[in-house]
Amino acid sequence: MRICEVAKTLDIGGAEVLLVERLKAAPRAGVDYTVVCLRRTTTGLVDALRDIGITVVDLSGSGRLLVYLRLVAAVRRLRPDVVNAHSPVPAIALRLASRFRRRRPYLVRTVHSVKYRPLTKVLDRLTRRLDDETVAVSRIVAEAPLTRGAPRISVRVHGVDVKEQQRLAADAESVRREFEVPDGAFLIAFVANLLRLKGHDLLIRAAAEVVKARPEAMFLLAGKGPMQQRIVEDIERYGLGGNVRLLGLLPRANRLIAASDLLVLSSRWEALPVVIMEALAAGVPVVAPAVGGIPDLVKPGENGILTRPGSAEDLAAGILEAMKSHDRLRAGAAAGADLLDMSHTARWFEELYTRRAAVR
């Protein structure tokens, strides 16, 4: 059985990491996977796939229109039984191209987010009925207007490599030394692209309040993006240089998450953040706003704290409460870690592909 997974990029991002981790955990008995990506600026995920024997077709360097023509041609050459598109624009191109084929593959669309440009949303709605199946990564994504009405919707929370996260957590001290975290510091990780949507402005204001009450708090921020200069200025404005550090793009940021005492998010919207699953798998509690699919993972008082969206004050209060109740929250996070193991999802997808390919 030939499976083609299509990703817009293979850079470090939630959807891309989920795809790579799922393929690493896949049984792959009688299944030949190929991943087609339209562009990439880093090699980490491409190398990870090739290291486990998965073919990667990299279309980087093509023009904006040409890349979609090359995508359609590449998929035709591969002659897959199933195509799974992980981004809407490649999905649109493949849906339309499939209309002109006598023998078409089974089309699956995995929906990782519903935050797209208006034109993309319109074209996605107009063509999505050409899909054969839709997989949403969280309940909130499945219920969103962009997804509602799509064919055969199922929800599958993907998960992460739990054993790897637990192994990294056991090696936390060496990671903390690598990042020069002082002895006795309470390490708070924040891993997100530097975009307005991620709410770094809220985080910095919250950090200023937390540090006043708990000077041992140290925030390490990993990510890159257009808000970098603004974030640096905010850190300086609040005099947080000794407690808040911006690390930039951090390959394998899951190492930092597993070595932390707490993971914090301040996003204005999320589908189902991979970093939350990585934290809980490592037994690290989470403080995050109650937006998107986050409440499906973070259970207040058990494995973390949910805060009011858009409120720096509530975020600060949530962090301080998590620091106070840290031992109990850490125990709760560790207790539910096995439920997040990616191996369950890897088997689920292969069973889905096998069933659907058999009836083509």
C-alpha cells in the first residue's frame, strides 16, 4: 500500500512535528510512505524522516504557482492509494486535480488549524466535499465552521513520543546546565513562534508580576518570528533581563520543555498545541488560556491551570498558583502521560488507510 503525506512545509511547527512523530511511530507493515513538502528552510525534519527510511520529495525553490503544478505531477508519479493533505492550499490543488483522473487515490484531509486567510477559507469550503475523509486534531477544530460539513469527520488527538519525553525529563539537569539555569531557579518554558497570535505581550506583562512575587522564576522563550524586536524591547522595558531570556529558534525544543518546571502559553487561539502534549508527557504541568482545544488537555487543579484569555493579570495569577501547587500538578501530569502516546495514533491512521485503500 502506497501512502503520500503532503505538507506545505517541513520546518519546525506543530503540524509538521506531529506528522514526523507519527511516521516514526508507525508500524509500517506493508506500507510505503512518501512525504511531499512544498518548501522548507531547515533540514531537521527532512533528515529525521530520511533517517527512518521514508522518502521525502522536496519541492522547495519552485515559484508560488509552479510549486502546485509540481505537487500535482509528483503525486501522479507516485500513484498512491491514499493521499493525506495536512494544509488547505495543497489539499485544494489535489482535490481539483483528482477530478480529472480515472483512478484517483483516497483523499484524506487532516485539519490542524482553522486560522487561515479569507480566500483560503473560501476555496477550502468550495472544494472540501471532494475529500473522502476528514481528520480533525481536536474537538474544537472538528466543530469549527471551516470543518463543519466536511465528509466523514473524525477527531484524533495525535499525541507525542511519551517515552522520549520521559527520557528527556530524566536528563533535565544536563539540559538546565546547557541553558545556564541557576541552581534553585523555577524554570518556566514558553515555546511558540514569535507571532501576535501567540500573545508574547501578555506573557511579558505576566512575567513582570510573577518575578515581583517569586524572584526565583526564570522564563526561557524559544521561537522565531516577526515580533522578535518588540519582545526584546518589552523585556528591557520591564527590566526582566535577569529573569526572561529569548533563545531564538531552538531545534528539539522538547528538550527544554521536558527539563522545565512549568510550561506556559498565552495564545489568543490554538487548535491543540503540540508543546502542551510534550509537557504533559514529561510530567510538566501547564498554565495556558482556555482557548481552542487547550481545555481538552489541561485539567485545572489536576495537571495545570487554565486562565482567562487575553488577560496578563490572570495569566500571572495562574503561574503563581501553579508554582504554589507544583508537586500536586506535576504528579497529575505524570499520571496521564500514557494517554498521549503517539503510537496509538500511528496505528489508528494505518488501520484507516488499510480499510479505505481496500475499497478503492
